[in-house]
Amino acid sequence: MARDKSFHDYVVYDVMGDMQGITSKAMFSGWGIYKNGVIFAIIIEGELYFKAGKDATDFKNISGSHPFVYSRKDGKKIMMSYWLIPEEILENKEKLYSLIKKRA
């Protein structure tokens, strides 16, 4: 799947544009999102996922959030420790920035 540059630009420049230290790098079929050089999120398949680490409690309590899962070539499903950030969180900078500060 091709990268969705418009969603990337919306997230990095519009949503997170006033937060210091936010950068991005193309990776695989998406982007890694960094704060002060530390990866805390990925954009893949037109969706934003935040790194949960060992404790995904913050994300389990967000309606519509779920872990990022991909299928390997052999069909095995791999669940990563990145959780979907739903649109209502993207539109609420206070909640979004609170989640970022906990991760980066």
C-alpha cells in the first residue's frame, strides 16, 4: 500500500505542528513519528498508532483503540505494542498531547 502523505502531513504539521521536537521518517509503508529523536508513534495504512510499551492501559480505555496487527508472508498475525489513536483523540489536543508526553 502506498503511503498516505496527506494524512501524514495533517498529523505532523496540523495536529502536532505546535509541539516542539516532532519529526518524522519514512519507514516501510508508513512513517515513524519522533519527539526529540525518540519514536513514539507510527502512521501506517492511513492511521496513527502510539507506542504503548509494557502497559497499554491508557489505550485499552479509549473507545475504538486497538493494537496494530500485521500478517507475515506465512500468514501468521503479529501484534505490535502500538495502539490506534481514534479520530476523537486526534481532534482533542489536550488528550493527544497528554498521551504524547507519557511516551516521549
